[in-house]
Amino acid sequence: MRKSLRLAFILVIFSSHALAAKGKKAETKEPVATMDQGQDPTANEQSEKKAPKVEPPTEEEIAAAQAKADAAETKKRRERAKFGLFADVLVGFGAAPLPGTGADKTTVKTTSGTFMVGGYFDLSPEFTLGARMPWTVGSQRQADGANATVTALGALELMGEYRVTLSRFTLLPISFGLGLPTAQGNYDYLDESGVQRMALNAMADAASGYRDGELFGPHRLPLIVGVGVDYQRKALSLRAATKIVAGIKVGGELAHVDDTYSTYELKTMSLRSVTSGGIAYEFLPRPRVFGALDAWLAYNAINAVEFTSKMGATPPTRFQFVFEPRIGAHFGKVSPSVGYIFPIGGRLADAGTSGLHLRCDFAF
């Protein structure tokens, strides 16, 4: 009985302590705020963070962003295959000027076709090596009225180009070349076949507007150096270039001309400069169809054969200005184009020379 009372007493004491602790713990809780206690339930809530004010871009920032986008587009347009080939056909009409004072100092009327093949290989994105080789066939009207078919090989040219980046839109191409003296022809009028080939290569040179004289000088070893500027932005392309062509004589003879009033000399070195400019615009994106206009000024500082009048006659002009409008397209890896070469004034215009220019580039 005593044990039972002790146990009950202990339980009562333990329970009272537990209830006291529980009540104390409950009292420490933060009372719930109510309106009648003068506290706003939303007083401790944090307001939402305000978004920072966005400033509109300035004109300078808009222009910089546009230039960056244009540069990316230009880079894409300039992308080229590492290896490429081309085929070029130039149909010439008229006659080619020969050394002399008058406009009648020309070859016979000729219709020529110059077929040229070539290609390039990019050793790096900046440096390219290439080669090209022309062959010409023509129908020459003879003194008796009959037509004779003649063929002539041109000079094989090995060339290179290094492109310096001036800006995101502008390149500075530096070109150089060396030709092999494979162009056929002779100035010795006792060599009828040689004279015919010389006249045909002269016609090919004239039909090209004196743009590529390094390819058509008989028995000449051509050396070429040039520099240019190439600007491209969006669909617009602008370019300008100048080159100097020196032809070193390695053979051939000049026939003695029995002319009391003039002299003729076969020069050891010929020299010509060609300064060109052009504009092109892609007016359709797919396929990429473009129109272009090229123009150049050729200056024959030293002709292969120089004429001197003993009578003080005015020598023929050494300048020649030429235009070539073109149209073409890019169909993936194939790019055909067609143009027409016609001279403005000068001896080529006097001789009625012009050329239909067809070209097709293939990228691999």
C-alpha cells in the first residue's frame, strides 16, 4: 500500500513539471498580430524588387551592332573553296593595231576565239597560287579575199596572290606572276606562219582590251607585279588594282622593213601598266545574281616593236581606255558570267576591236 502511494506521488510531481514546461514553451511563441492590437499583418512583408530601367541603345551602339552583323555577312560571302578551276572564252571581232602612225596599221580583219583554262589552290586563307594558259584560233581574211584558219598558243602564266586584311570589309591583294615564253609568233615577215601567229596573238590581246598582254607576247618572258584594294559590304563590291607587266625578249626576229620614212625596232623589254576599277552588286540573293561594270586604262610605255617616224609624224597614242559590263550568278559551286569588252577611243576603237567574254568558275 505504501509503495502504491509513493508511485502515485512521483507520477503527480513529474506530470506537473511537464505541464509547466509545456506551458512556458507555449508562452515564448510570438503572439499573432491582430488589427485590434494596432499591428498591420503586412508590416513585415517585403515589397517586390523593381526591374531595372532599360535604357534604349544609342545611335553609336546601333551602328556598331549593324557593322558587326555586316562584317559577319561579308566574311560569309568571301568564303571560297580551297581549290578551284575556271574556263574562259573570249570571242574577238575587228582587227589588232600594228606599229605605225595611221589607223590603217592593223592586222587583217579577224574573228578570233581565245580559250583559256586555269585554276588556283589556297595554301592558306591569305595566300593563293594559280596558273592559266590561253590558246587562240582565228579566221583571217587574206589579201586575195579568202579566209585562213590560224591557231596560236599563248604564254603559260604562274601567279600568286597574298591578301592583307585592312578592315572587316577591306582587303589589300598583292599579286605577282611569272610567265613561260610559250606564246607563238614572229615579226620576221619572211616567216609567213610566224607572222600569222603573231597577228592572231595580237588580236587576242586587242580583244581583251590590253588587259592581259602578258599572255600574248611572242617570245617574251613576262614578269608581273600588282596591288589592289577590295571592299565588300552586304551585296556591294568595289575594287581597284594596278599591275605592271614587263616582257623580256628571249627570241624572235624583226624583218628588215624597207621604209625610207620610218624605223622599226624590236625592243629587248616591253612594258605595260593596267589600272582598273570595278563595281558589282548582287540584286538577287538566291540564286546570287549580280551585275558588274569593270573599266581599265592600259598604258603601253614600251611596245614590243617601236615605230619612229623620220618625218616627224605624230606617233599613235599609248593609252587605251576600256569598259566591260558583266552579268553573272552563283549556283552553289558553279559561277558563270558573260560580259562584253569594248574600247573607248584609242587605237582599239579605231580598229573596231571588241570582244564577247564568257567565263565559268568551278569550286571544289
